[in-house]
Amino acid sequence: MNRREELAANLAEVRLRIERACAAAGRDPAEVTLLAVTKTFPAQDVALLSDLGLTEFAENRDQEAGAKTAEFARLRPDAAVRWHMVGSLQRNKAKSVVGWADQVDTVDSERLADALAKAATRPLDVLLQVSIDGDPKRGGCPLPELPRLAEYVARKGELVLRGVMTVAPLGMSPAQAFDALQGAVTRLRDDHPAANVTSAGMSGDLEDAISYGSTCVRVGTALLGSRRLASP
């Protein structure tokens, strides 16, 4: 099996999982975006996934992403794709990140929002990273502080508040985590109706996330396997 065939088989399996999870939750699979997390994988893999119909890709390291997005543009100059930053982001990297990212999914502070707004040369889509358990080591805005951060970001003309992102904490079941997030999202959308993206769920827990309303699942391992760049 060559790499394209391998990726096609993996993609078919992931899409089937999404369809089954949506069916169980009484949802339309079209409501759920598949975001391919391509960190540590080569641009050629991104090109193949683009050929297979994916349009949303995510990276978590600025240096790797800058080179990879440029190489992908050379490999598939006519491909219409969007790039997400899903890694922890330091403010001094804001200018570099907005050079390649169409969306930053890890905004968790007013200071980072300020840095991104200052660096943006066009309206930049953002998600607010939510910390379900409030652990500062993992990053993310604690749930009680989410409304204030959302109001702050919404006032930034350079930023477009699209919704929220979270990772289920290790010490909590995915169902517990996504249930807690769902309540916060409901309140957020009352104040910001256009912030309708909930990015939750990865290779191991996407079914739970979909059952609690996720509109975007971030899949790396289940889609790309264990292959890695020789020098990530």
C-alpha cells in the first residue's frame, strides 16, 4: 500500500467514525469539520490529503509550519486550504504566525489577543482556548473567565471571534469535559451568536465530543499514523 492509499483508507475510517457519531447524536455529519493535524508530517502528506478532499490543516509549531505551508504552496499552488495554529503561542511569535495561519485556535489571554491584533494584516479568525480544569500548566482560559475574554476579543477589529477550542484534561473523562464545555458554549453564543465553532475531540475521543456538540474534530494519529519527519 502506497502512502496515498494509506491516507485514503485512514480518511475513510475517520469519516465513517464521524458519520456514526453524528447518527448516534442525531446530527448531520456536514455540521462537523475534520481538521487534519499535520504537525511533524511532511508537506507531501498534506498535498495528498488535499488531493483527497481535505481543506483544513493544523500545525502547532511556528517554525515547522512556516516552512511546511510554503512547501505545500509550491506542491499545490491552486489548492484552496486553510491553516490553523493549534499549539501554545508566545506573543513574540504573533507576527510570524499571522504570516501563514488563517486561524489561531489557542487564544487564551488578552495579551495574546493584543499581540495578534497588532500583527494582523487582515482580519484573523480566532478561537478561544478553554481550560476545563483551570490547570495553568496546560494553557487555556479558565471557564469562569471565558465571557470576559470573549468580550475583549470581540472588540478587536482585527480579530474575528469564531468560537472555542478545548482539550479534555487527562484527569477527567472526555464526556465530563465536553459536557462542561457545552454549557459554557451555550452561554457564549447567547452573547456572540456568530461564535458558533466548537473545536473539541481528537483521535481518541471524537465520538464523545460530537455527542456534546463539537463542530470541529482535530485528528492527527488516526489520519496520518505514526510516520514522522526525519527532522521536525
